[in-house]
Amino acid sequence: MLGWPAYLAALAVLGLVIAFGQRFRGGIFLPGNYNPTELAKPLLVLFLAAFLGGRQKEFSTTQIGLPAPPLPSLLALGALWGAPLALFVVMGDLGQAMLMAGVLVFMLYAATRRLGWLVAGGVVLVGLGILGGYLSAHAQVRIAIWRDPFADPTGRGWQVLQGLSALYAGGMWGCGFGSGAPGSVPIVSSDFIYAAFGEEAGWVGCALMLAAFGAFCSRGWRAAANATAPFAIVFGAGLTACLATQALLNVAGVTKALPLTGVTLPFISHGGSSLVTSFCMAGLLAGISERK
């Protein structure tokens, strides 16, 4: 019963930001640089869990190992999930669009246990990434920075290079908490908090942080797998996938493994809506874990 209200609430939040927000650093924010779009993520995951929880048989149909759900169901899912993704694109938040597209793939797998969804979804995600790189000027800039930040070391490549320098300066053991120079990295409190942590805690500290994220996500998957209701299984898997993918995209962007996406690091990056949303999702996972 909460699926459709959650979906409409998510669209309302995104529409509100687009209608009344102001563009800043490639994104759109409400006055005071407040961005409530993070709240749309758990709402969309809730909707998708309700949608897929009652349609497991339809989306479990395969042919030669690949997904082959009924066309009306597939078109309905594409239209419903495409609407919020389109709003993210209008906002210039391509990172959140790719994040939620990836979450859809994991939730389809959780609902059906068909590996074909991971294969087909991975191919579609790569295709969407390539298409976005051709069509979006903002994405083209980020890809160019990723490929060669030294092409503009004091301009567009400055943030990436400073982040890498901070990680290098930390070395194996780091310079100690409070002894780094995080102010040298632009937007260090949100997008590049991992670089500041790496400078002060070193590579060992970074490894421990990633291990903690891995343990958290493993526990989230286990909670979803142990649930009995189809809705709880898909919902728990979606929440875990959302946090895991977000952490992966942030760390990969800071370390130059992937182009920058602008997503925050869950539980660690500064930002009210990001922190509140991350802890709300963790609380929901705890609730799913408690219900046997």
C-alpha cells in the first residue's frame, strides 16, 4: 500500500527541486544549498520493492538464459522507473541517475534470482553510460578529467589531482588524525571526504573503512535473504545495493578508477539530507533483520 505514495512523494521532491532550485556546480539546489533529493532514493526503492514483490513470476520468465518478461510489464517498469531517472538527468545529477539504474538491476535479481538480469542489466548500464557521455556536455567534461586530469591541472583537473595527492601523502599509515591538510582538496567535506580520510589514516585506514562497508553490505544482503516476505527480500536488497553502489561510486571517483559522479560517501560525507537518508536506510535494514 505504501508503494505508490512513496513513488509520488519521490517525484514531488525531485519536481520541487527542479521548480524552485538554483543551479550550482553542475547541480540544482534549493536556497541555502539544501538538496533533499537524497530522500527520493529510499522512497523509490520502497516503490520498486512493492512493484516487484507482487510480480516475481512475470519477471522470472527467461529465454535462453536471458530475461523475457511480458512486454506490458516490462514497458510499465521502464516508464515508471524512467520518469525519476529523467528528472535526475534534468537536474544534472547523472551520478544519482546511474546509481538508481544500477539499483534497479540488483533488485530485479533479488526478486527473481535470475543471473540473466545481472548480465542484461550490466550491458544496458554500460550502454547508457556511453550514451550519456556522448549526449551530456557535463558528462563529457568529467570523462575528459578522468582520462587526463593533467590536461588542465589548475582548472578542471585540480580537484582530482589534489585528491590523489592527499591519498599519496597519507602513505601506508597516514599522517595522523587532525594532522592533514584537507582544505587543500576542493569540496572535501562531501564528494572528496575519502581523500581527506586517506591522508590522515593512510592506506591501512582506507582498507579498514572499505572492510567495514563490506561487512555492513554483507549483513544487509543476509538480512534480505533471511526475510520471508517477497517485499522484505526485495526491499532489503534494494537498500543494501543503494548504499553499496553509492560507496563504490564515491571511492572509485576519488581514486580515479571511474569518472566522478558527485555522489556522497554514506555515513561519512558532510550533508544533512545525505546523512539522514543513509541512517534511515540502515535503520530500515535493521528492522528487516529483526523480523524473522
